[in-house]
Amino acid sequence: MTDKNYIVATIRPWNINVFNEVISKYAGKWHLVTQPIELTVELVERLKPKYIFFPHWSYIVPEEILNIVECVCFHEADLPYGRGGSPIQNHIVMGHKETMISALRMVKELDAGPVYLKRSLSLEGLAEEIFIRTSKIVAEMILEVITKEPAPKEQEGDVTVFTRRKPEQSEVNKELKNIEELFDHIRMLDASEYPRAFIRYGCFRVEISRPALRTSSIEANVRITKGLNGENK
């Protein structure tokens, strides 16, 4: 029997590493897409994949592709709670210590498709540590989907929608009540290609990373740059 084709579309280095080290070794023929320009109807029609998996993808998938192949994305929330953007950061801001990863079929409405399976996810550690942890769990979920081919089930319960965070929300603000909240604010933004926590000081921007929580203090790395209103130029 001919091996089935599969596509993994992702833009983050931790997911690419797990694809190369783990997912590409699964049974079947695996193809990696790392740029939206690569994901075309022509590619899908040529490969005829059983599934396209989206471990971390920040682009709208054309509806034409959604209509011709099962597209499976992974969202760090116990859907239908937590639809929308920045789920990890929103969970941490709300005081959650853990959440779920939902593997769901992509439909036109964001994060509204039926769910194949869910797995628990700890929210401890820096953002990049959480993303790396997520990528490994997602690899296990992909294996379960291709081996068991579960039928997705419609989401049940009240819908809660998160708002995607904006870069300016990375600024440390006066609403933080204690050192633990400040630590959470810094760590939840500490990942490559993410807007780090920062403080404005005159014309300087002080970016904070690698926080370590002590009994009554935080030790961290800082990077100071100069620019208009503290913004990088």
C-alpha cells in the first residue's frame, strides 16, 4: 500500500526542530512548509495529503484548502474556552497554572472547528520553555491522529474568546500588584521572536528577559536600547 502523504505547516523553530527530529520519522511521507507562500492549492492537489497539521501558524489558511483536505491545528486552550489569540499569555495573566492543547479541524471561523483530542499542558516556566513543551506534546498528538484517525467532535459548552495581545502590552504597567505578577508578565513574553517585557526610561527602552523568581526579588537579564519614546529605531 502506498504511503500516505502528510504536510506540517509551522513557522516557529521549536516546531521545526521537533518535525525534523520526531515527526518526519513517523510512517508515511512528510513534507514541511515554513512560509505561507509555500502553502498553495497546487501543492495540496499534487501531494493529496491525508492531513495538513498546523502546530504554530499565524496566517489565514485559504478556504479552498480547508475544503479539500483535513486541516488540523493545535490551540493551547480547553475549547470552546479560550478561542482567539495569545492563549498562553492570556491564561497566565488570568492566573492559570495549566491548560489543555486542543487538536481541532480548521474551519472558516477561528478556533471553532470540531476537536479530535485534547492533552494537558503545564504553564510553568518561560514562554519559550512552554512552547518547546507544547511542540513535543503536539508531536505525540499528531502520531495519535495518523494512527487512530479519530472522528472530530463538535465543541460543547460556553464560548470564551481571548484577544490577541499587542506589542505595546509588553510594557510593564502599574496595574501589576506584586512581584509574582511581575514575574509572570516577564516570563510569559520570554521567547524568540516575541516582544519582550520592557520599561520606558526617558528615551531608553529596557527589555527584560530570563527572569528568576527569588523570595522577595526577581533577577533577570536586561537589554537597553535608545530610540524615539523608548522604541527601537
